[in-house]
Amino acid sequence: MPNFKIGELLIHARLISQEQFEQALEMQQISPAQPIGQILCQMGFLKAKDLGYVLDHNNKRLKLGEILVSQNLINEERLNNALQISKTEKIPLGRALIRQRLLEEEQVARAIAMQHDLKFVNLSGIRFEPTLSGFINATYAQRLRIVPIRCRDNVLSIAMAYPLQREELLQLESCCKMAIDPVISKESDIFIAQQKVFKLSGSPDLEELGVELSEDQIRDSGKSKYVSDFISADVEFLVKKVITAGIMKGASDIHLESTEQGMHIRYRLDGILQTIEMGATDALISTHARQMVSKVKIMCDMDIAERRRPQDSSFKMNVSKDGKLRSVDFRVSTIPTQFGENVVIRILDKRSSGITLESLGYFPEDIAALYKALEKPTGIFLVTGPTGSGKSSTLYAALSRINSPGVKTLTIEDPIEYGIEGIIQTEVNEVIGNTFARLLRAFLRQDPDNIMVGEIRDLETATISMRAALTGHTVLSTLHTNDATSAVERMIDMGVEPGLISTTLRGVLAQRLVRRICTACKVTYTPSGLLRSEFGIPADSGMAFIQGKGCPDCNYTGFSGRLPIVELWIPNREELLIINRRPDNQSFRTAVFSVPGRLTMIESGFRRVQAGETTLEELLRVVPYEQIEAGRGKIADLFAMP
């Protein structure tokens, strides 16, 4: 009976009467968006499982996309794009919509509830009875992404991210020996509820982590064929503890390294890989290495069966501490090694806190010169340096300075690292074709005053950025070069015309980050004669040197936090004319930094050493050696002056 409507099918199956159906139709006039089947269930005329059987048997259930479009949550074009991504990446439609940030997790969950004529329940704030853990096995609940939430009058309410199959519900009823009332909830809430309900004896208590983590993604609930990779409560705890330690310590990356003895965890703190003492947990990590890798893969939808090829993906978690909730993104990369898989997790903690050059630790004279350059209404300003040198933070600080209620500021980022109020931020998504160049073209039709391009990687992006600066916009971006003047050579190598560069270039800031000496354990010391000679410091200089001896506050490294060392080049008219002649960087750099008052990166770093903020060893580690050689004479001259 494929052409029959749902009401006719229910009446024909003698599940409801004609009178009951007419009463439900009257009720639907009050809530037109609510399906008639759901209304019949709410009025007590029909059981939810009977309705589900009729809908599925006659193929009458609305599709998720149809529901979302009917509710005006998305349009047909966005739905089709998401369906294409869902098909290409083999992920559910809801997950594709959440990844594109077209919908929130709760919107998808509510639509799924409507699709299956089930009730949506918000689990936050619910107090769970201690007896709930006895109804369902914890591993089984974790595999199906379900959790028992209430037991009343011999009816057990089960929250789930995706509805279980009819056979699975019957199996649950048989195991629990009571009726099952299925409801839909957000998967992130279900994950948190599982930790509260299934506190098995001998399992670690997640409350000791100090923060609460919850996954912010929709996942498949189907039975996994990889039985050996089922995730126990111990593994869930270990992964959370490793991630929590990284967030609490302010790490930029977490390295899970497989060795012959098990798994070794290291964190990149202040630019250096360090080991954090975790006590008895270290032994558990080594014995659960493979399962921990599988858990991380599941969190970001990687193929857990593929262990021979590298994989890249991402996941998001909500971090709650002291009642404050924020979203943290994680980028994940895996590679196969001799003893198993290595995993690197990059932490992108999107704290919406104000970033200024003052808070980042720049010298006052550098701040004044940079702010003066940013006052010009057009042109392009570049920040250069290697990965991890603080370029993005500097750009955010500059954006915060030039942004105001009277201007429109747009950004293209990969990924968005900080949220800034009043600025419209867009993330690159190459899967759907949203590259830097494509988004930049679209931005020019949005009437912006300021544009930030996360990185200039190719000729197309460079040319569009320069032309945007030429047509009255302020453009800020980054390049990967060793010093300030190399930015010109890099863009010419890309194919940008020198005349376009000289017309639009407003300034270049090259920078590195050096570790700051820990204030809790700093002491005076004497560097070796060989080290002093590297910088041109005479033995009788009389200069006092400071270092950190190591303490618990700095994890016994002697350093805590980082500071920028920079060289700021604001080109004058003569230097812009030189660009048109395609100069080599060495001669060009000599001309630029012969101007009085301009400091090179090594000179800026040496000022930090003189101020007792960092060490000569740090400069040797961070600054390109050719700059140390070039600056040796200038530093020696400082001590030769009367």
C-alpha cells in the first residue's frame, strides 16, 4: 500500500480508529510542524514501537534532510552539498552538517527525534540514580552510544544519539526484563552521562581530571566489526587524562609515540617536547597503547582498521571547568612506525580572550612603530617566521587594534584559532573548494575594510591579496621566511610582479619565540667562553647573565612561557624603489638594516638577554645562525663603546 498516507495505514492496521485519527488532526492544527504519528503517540492512541514498525515497513519515514528543510534550518543547496560530503566521506548527513558548521548538534538531534517520532531529552542537569548502571553493560552501552537515564514503573528510559534497530530494542527489553522507552539526546551529553552512570569498581574517576571533556560530534551507532577495538572505561579515562593534561599545561601538541616498551607521551610546551609525570597512569598507558590509538581514531572518524598508511583528521571537544564552557579543536595525524602507530594531536584552544601586542610581550618601541604603520588606510602587512613562531597571535593582536564599530573586518583562517568579537571569521575547507584564493575573491564582494589571510601559499592568493591592498583595503597575512626582507624575494619567486609589491607593501614583521626564564627559580650564571664568543661578547664584558635552575613551577626546565624577538621593517620610498630592481636578499638586507634605529632579530634577542628574560642558549637555538654571524660585530661594538 505504497500510496496510502500514514493515517490510512494505521487505521487499516487497526492500530487506531477513525475517531482517534480525527482528534489527532485537530491537535495538529495547533502544531502544524509536528508529524501526525508523533501526536497520536503523545495522545496515548498509539505505541511508538507500533508506529515505527508501520513507518519502516511501508517506507513512510521522512528523511532527515526533508525535516531540516521543512523547518527552514537549511536550504536545498546546502542540503545537497552536505549530502555530497556525506556520500564522499561516508559519514552520516547530520555529522556532515555539523562539520560544515551549518547546524548545531542539538538541532540535528531534535530533527532525528522528529524523524523517528521520539522524544528529545536534554541530559544536562539530570541526576542519575546509582542503580542505573546495573541494567546495561558499560561496554555495550559505549558501543551503541546509549545510556540509561531513568527507571519508573518497570519502564527503563534509554537515551541514544541514533535510534536503535527494532531487533536491538527487543534484545534490550529481553535483557532488562522491562519495557524500554527510547529517547534521543545529544551524543556529547550521552558521553558525559555514561561517565557518571558507569562508575565501575576499579575504574578511575573522571572527576579527578579537574575539567570535564565531552565530544562534540555525531557518530555512527552501528555494531563495530572490530571487536578487539572496543573501548573500555579505562581507555576512555586514559585518553581524557592525556588530553586534559595538555590543555591544563597549555601544550600546543600531544605526541603519542609507540616504542618497544609501550607508549610514550610527550607534550610540546613553550616550543620544546617535554614529558609530564603521570604517576601510576604511565604504566596503564603503555599496556593500553593500541586501544588508546583506536579511541583517538574513533573520535575523529579515521579508519581504525588501517594501520599501514598515514591518516589525518580532526575532532572537537567541549571543555568545562568551574562552570565555564569552551570549545577546543584538535587536529590529528597518524603514521605507522616499527612498533605501532604514532599519533600527534594539535590543540587549538579557542579562548575568546583579548589579545594585544602588550600582552604578548613586545617591546614598547616595536609596538609604537607597528601601530603607526597600521594607521595607514591601505596596503598589505606581512608577519613572517616558521611554524610555531607566534605569527597568528600577532595578526590577531593587530586585527584587534585596527578593528572598530565603523569598519568591517573579514578573516580567512586554517583553522580559526581565536574568536574575536566584531570580526567575521571564515575557515578554509578545501574538501568543498573553499580555498584561500576562492574565499578571498568572495570577500572582495563583501565590501570589507580589513582582510586577514591566514597564509599566502601560492601565486593566486598572493596576487589577489596584493590587488585587494591596491584597491583600498588593509590586508594582513603571513609568509614562511627566515627574516623580514626575505618576504620580498619569496613573493617574487612565487611570480608576483615587483611593481605590485612595491606599490602595496606597508611593512614586514619577522619574529621568533624564545622561552622566558622562570621567575620562580632564576639565578645568575656564567656562560662558557665559547658561547660568549659566538655572540661577540668579550670575556671582560662585566655583563650579568641569568638562567633558571629548574623547579616544579617550570617542570624543571628553567623556563616558563615565551617572548617574541622581532625585526620590524617599515619600508621607506628608496627601499620600495629598490624592490623594482629585483634585489638579492643579502645586499637588500644590508641596505635595509643599515638605517639607524632598525634592529635585526639577533639584536632584539640580545636585548632580551640583557634584560634577564632569556638566555644565550635560547638565541642559539631559535635565531638562524647566519643572523648570529651577521650580528656578532654589532654586539661586540656595544661593549667597545665608551
